[in-house]
Amino acid sequence: MIAAEVSVEDGWPDTDWESLSAKAIRAALAVSPYGWIADRAFTSEISVRLTSDEEVRVLNRDYRHKDKPTNVLSFPMVQKDLLDALANSDDGEVLLGDIVLAAGVTAAEAADKGVDVATHATHLIVHGTLHLLGFDHEEGEAEAEAMEEMERQALASLGLDNPYVVRED
């Protein structure tokens, strides 16, 4: 079973963030090789924190040495090479990691893309979940394209458009 533990600070629109987060996490799992995690007897949990740009700036500075806010940060709690070992677990709870989104950055990016904040946040939660599962986009174009394709598939399963389409106005 997969669970989302969601905390929402001021500055985020009124939305059912728990349901949105749970759906985004399940969609990301389903398109990954780790979809089986959602069906196991043990509980896997992902923490989603919707917070301020300032809190994300501090986290980004302290953990990535970049003193600026960013849209989403992911903090995995299980190393990628240990994820398959979870298949042998039959009870208990496993914290897969934390996903943290910045309100102002997310809202500005949503406006730039012409989508609502909830739609863009869904994309960022899918993106963050894939990071928790060990996927990345920093090591080259092929790796980035593979991750983006999983994101497109996950979002399509939720009825959302491809976030990587470049619109010409």
C-alpha cells in the first residue's frame, strides 16, 4: 500500500491536496518499474510538503548549495539499489522520502504554462516521486528524456496534458 502524508502551509490555493498527491504518487509508481510497491502488504509512505518559497530556498541552500527557491525538492529515504529489496518485506512501514514544493515558484510556473496551480503541482509531485524512485535528469539527455516520458505517461493517466509541449502564442 502507498500512502501520502500531506502538509499544506499558507499561500497554496484551496484544493484537496491529499487526494491530488495520492493520485499523482500512484500514477508515477504505475509507470515506473516499482509499481508493485502500491500493492504490497507493507505501507510505503511519501511525505508531500506544500510550503513557502523561503522554506524551499533554505532547503535548497542547505542540501544542494543553491541559495534560491526552486519548484520541487525530493529527499529519498531509500537508496535506489535497495528499492528492489522492499519486495521481500511483508509488514511494517517504509518511508520512501519527502517531496517539497514552493508556493510562489509553482504558481509562477503554472501561470507561464497557462495551467492552474493544482495541475502544475500534480506534475511536480509526479516528478518528485520519480526522483524518490531513483530516476534523474542530470546525467544526460537520454536519462532526462526517459524521465520526462514517464512523467508524460503518468500525467496522461490522470487526464493531464504533456507538460513539455512548447506552446507558441
